[in-house]
Amino acid sequence: MRTLLICLCLALVSPWAQAERLKDIASIAGIRSNQLIGYGLVVGLDGSGDQTTQTPFTVQTFNNMLTEFGITVPPGTRIQMKNVAAVAIHAELPPFASPGQTIDITVSSIGNAKSLRGGSLLMTPLKGIDGQVYAIAQGNLVVGGFGAEGADGSRITVNVPSVGRIPNGATVERAVANPFASGDHLVFNLNRPDFTTAKRVVDQINSTFGPDVAQALNAGSIRVRAPLDPNQRVDYLSMVENLQIEQGTAAARVVINSRTGTIVIGQDVRVQPAAVTHGGLTVTISENYQVSQPEPFSGGQTVVTPSSQVSIEEGDGRMFVFNPGVSLDEIVRAVNQVGAAPGDLMAILEALKQAGALNADLIVI
């Protein structure tokens, strides 16, 4: 555990900063994917569909579909459909998707169907947040999970058989407008806002394409002038997004996950002069039971008496001193020398923060 902690922390330390492409650290404002959702029916299941007595909306949807084909179900008819399941369909419409292109979809049961394996999704419109239809979904499901059930009620399930996917299962019917070809500029939004990174992006673009081509709006957005002709704009952005940018280092942080015991210490974490002592207490509680037997023919009863023993062992406490400006490597080595577990390291870091000796943000998640 201690060796793993050292490797995890030292892996964050790099002797030099690595330049990255602008496309990897920023995105163009307004050019994004859009979420689609729909409701439909999966048919052709092998008896693993919805139980219609508990999911009346499945029967209602099925009747509405039959009505579209001119078939009327007599009133009062009880329909038992074990091969039909009501499902929700969701997909992500990528930017610049045009009518006629296909996208992948995910199909999830919303009733009590046991499995969607072997089913086929009937034609279903997929709508955006504005209520407009942007794609039409239909096709055969690919289900990774399966289940089996015995006559005595025992069952086993592998993965999730109530969810499936259809590769290229939806055809795009409507394109989503985006600001790519409008205006004389575009805005790049940094994935991690940072004033230093924003300045370096502006300097790199201006040194490559000329002065005043890029302007920083704030720590997270950079406005870049672009050609009006769409073809020229594509060539221009291809060069811009491949520029090598050296990101600014993040603020010094120590992140602690109290549930998993994970501790991540940033590269620029420093401590002020401080002395830390670490001692271990081991508390052992054992329960023993003593049986008291009465004399023969005395009329007494057997009595069980609990006997508790509590022992406390205190380990050898050690103290180490942090000198001014101690680095990450020295912090990890010093803490591991006293044999501190992740839980102990959490307490030490929190105490250093409370004492004002930790020059970093302490984040507990």
C-alpha cells in the first residue's frame, strides 16, 4: 500500500511540461452533441417481455400502434403479450450530423421485461429538447447480458439483459444548426480554465497567424478571428486546433476520497515548517464465556457468564520535521517512513491544513 501511494504521487511529477494540441484542451463554443430520446416497442421476445397486468401502458401503446394500421381491438379484450416490451431509446446526435447519416442508439426496458435479447425495435421517432424529431430508430437489438430461471424460482443473471444497443440504429432526419459558418470569429473554450493557459494560447495563435488574431475573453474563453468562406475556415481551424500549447500548472491541491482511501497530491504542494508525530493505538476486545454448573440435585440452573477483556497497545510514536518549502517527494517519503496508512495520511494532511502549514487546497470528496 505504501509503495503504491509513492508511485501514485510521484507519477504526477514531471520534470518538464508537455505541450498538447489545442483540440485536446479546448472546444469550439456552440459546436457540441445533442441528446435525443424516444419511446417505442420491442417485439419478438421469447416470452421475456412485459407482464401486461402490471404494465398497462405497454398494452395501450400496442393498441395505438394497431389503430395506425386500421386494426381495432374489441373493448374488454385482455391481451397477454409476453413477447412485447415498452422501451426508452436514447442517443447522442453528434455535431455536423446531416440527414441520411446513421447513429448508434441504446434501448432500455421501462417495464418489467426480463430480457430484450432477440428483440426488434419498431420504428420510433427520436426527439430533442425542443420536441422536434431529429432521427428515426429501428432495428435488431444487440444484448450483452442474459438470464436463466429454474422451475423452483432460482435464477441467475449475467450483465444487464434489459438494456441493448443497435449500432447505426437510427437515421438522422434533421440537422442541428451551429455557429460554425456564421460571424467573423469563433470562440475556443478551455476544458480547464486557467489564465496562464489562456495567455499561452493567445500568444501561440498570434505568433503563428499574426497579431490580434486571438484575444482572451477570460480565463476560459479565447476569441479567434476566422475566414468567412466555409472552406477556408475548415483549413484555417485545422491548423489552429493542431497548435502545440503548454498548459499552465493547476493550483496546488490535495484530493482525498474518504470512502475509498484514495489520496492524490498535486505537484506544487508545499508545506511550511512543522513537526508531526504519529503513534498507533491498537485496541483489542475479546469476549470469553464462563459456564457455571450447579451441584447435582441442588435444583439450580446452568448459568453462562460473559467475561470481557480489553487490551490497548500503543506503538512507537515517531516524529518528523518538515523544513520550509518541502516538496511532494519529501512529503510522501516522510509520511511513509513512519508507516502511515492512507487513513493516517488523511489525518496528517488535515492537521497540517488546520495548522496553516499546508500550502494547498484540501478537497475531500
